[in-house]
Amino acid sequence: MLPIMSTYVCPRCRVNSSDSALTWCCPRCRGPWDLDFGAGPVSLKSLPSRVNSLWRYEEALPLAAEPGPVAAGLVTAGPLAAGAVTPPGAVPPPVSLGEGRTPLVPLTDTVSAKLDFLSPTLSFKDRGAVMLAELGRRLAPRTMIADSSGNAGTAIAAYGARAGLDCAVYVPEGTSPKKLEQIRAHGARTVVVPGDREATAVAARAAADEPGVFYASHVYNPHFLHGTKTYAYELWEDLGGRLPDTLVVPVGNGTLLLGVALAVEELYGHGLIDRRPALVAVQAAAVAPLAAAFHAGATEPPAPAEQRPTLAEGIAIPAPPRAAQILAAVRACGGTFRTVTEDQIRAAQLDLAARGLYVEPTGVACWAAVRTEPPTGSVVVPLCGAGAKTGMAPPAAS
């Protein structure tokens, strides 16, 4: 087992656990972990000569490899590639598929889009999945499991294969056949759970309590958030050491928003930016527990939201486990929540397709929120998942 140098801490109970253990949640409250990890400052001037993946921000990442003859400057082919063997005494490079470094393109004079649907598995979830796969490689469990409505599952399956891990992905019935096909193509087993996304999570958590199982949860394991924070580090690099005035982020379980908030605090704390951008969180109007709680002044939703149908299935989360953290992060930066209707999602998907960008319905939520009324100043929205995963949204019923 390779060394792991940080500690889990429960933000609610302050209970600690080693992150070299397979304990996936706080044993007292069963809530998600945070990570006690001190990110170092990243040198902007050094970045052009670094590895072309998210591992280029190694000072800020908890599982970055120690400097060594294998890790330096390489995109790893992974332990399964061509029977590669790490030379004696060398440090194995971290798992990678060359994720990150996605393009930033203008949509209007003030709004730009970061094309995270061009990631290796066609969604932004690769940013967190690579961290979980690297953690899994070091933990060497009997099996790795995940639960997902599609994109996180495909990312975990792909990076699990790259890391040489046995993998199973729990998915709700009704998951896109194209996403199921992709998960299975990577060699992962799919466990289809009757019911909705929450029923799937409950089934996966029960399996996660079995011995020798690593729960590669994009919600409960904070290493995922430290992967998604590279979204903001890339913007900082691409914009020459600054961030836009506003970052608009889709929110279901909040893994991208919380990662972005982590990065903003790290960059600001190290004096690498002189102000924090506002965070605008976007939910589908059909399932918007966080938006309702935010506008009601609550610290977390009082009860799970009704699970109504929505095109933005990837953010339709009725009871996000990190709800209190998400609401606090948005308030801390002077941000807000917006909701988008099904008609707005359809229109935004068609509009982006007309601009040459084929994005799945969940992935267009942020553009739907700002295309007719953008925030003031410079704005960046993520396009999170490729349209090839789900196809176009059906037309509204007449």
C-alpha cells in the first residue's frame, strides 16, 4: 500500500479517521467526510512546463506523487498499460487519462463556457474520479463501488479500469442506455436498483459497509472535491492568474460547486487572487431543495424535495448530504441560487447546438440560467456532459 498523507474529519461531529482506512462516512452521524489537508501555493510561472493533466497542480492535490524518476513530467499510462513495471526505487505515477485542461470559449462578450464535456469520459466527473481511482489504487481494496445516475459511474468505471481495480456501479432504473453501455464497456459491473436516485444511493451505502469494499463516492469522499477544484485552478491559469467576476455552477450534490469553493479559498489564502468571485448555483426548478432553502434563509433544507421528473436528471437530488456546506459556500461569497424550467433547458440545449456545442440537458443548466440575464462583469459557465451520452431533450408536449 502506498502512503496516504491526510486525515478525514466530520464537519458536523469533528470525528477523525485516517484516509488509509475504508471507513466511508462519519461513524457517529453517518455524514460525509471533509479532508484535513493543507494545499500549498501553485506557481503560475512553472505551469507551462508541467504534465498536461490535473496533476500539474500537484501542490494543491492530496494524492500527488512524490517527486521521482517516474512521476516527473509524465502522463502515466497506468498499471494496466502494456504490462508496465515501475523501476525499483521509483515512485509510481498517479493514475491519469490526461484529464482536465479543457477549452474555454466565448459565448457572448461577457460569458464564456468551459468545455468539460470534452473530458476523457465526456463529463466533468473525470476530475474527481481520477482522485478516487488513485486513492483506490493505494488502498488496494477487494472491490470498489460507486453509485450514480450515469456520468460519475462512467468516470469511476473508466478510471477504476485504468487503476486495475475491480469495480461495480449502482445505477437507478431508467438510467440512459448509452451511459450503461459506457460503464459496462470499461469492465465494471452494473447493479440496477429499482426506484430513484436516492434508492440507489441507499443500496450502495449498504454494500459499502461490507469488509474490503472501497466506496468511491463522489458525494461522501472528499478526495473527489479536491479533484473538481482543478476546474477553478485551470480558469485561474488560463486567465493569467485571475478568476472571472462570477462562476455559475450546476448543483445537485454540489461536488463541482464545493470543489470550486475550495479552490477559491486556497488561491485567495495564498495571495494568488485578490478577490473572491461570486458563486451562482443553478438547480432545475422541478427539484430545487437548495434553492428553496437559500431563498428562505435556511441553513439546510427542512425535508427532502419531491422527486419530480426533469430533463436535468444529473442534478435532481432531493436531499443532498452536503446541503449545509453548499448553502454556506454560496452565502460566504455573496452568491445566489437560480432555477431553470424544462422549457429553458430545452431552449439552451438547442441554442448551444446551433453554436456547434452538443451538450446533454443537465450540462446546459448554467447556460439556461444566464443566457437571457447574465450577471454583471465576466462570467464562466461549465458545459458538464456531452450530448452523445443522452441525446437531445424531447420537445415539450403540446
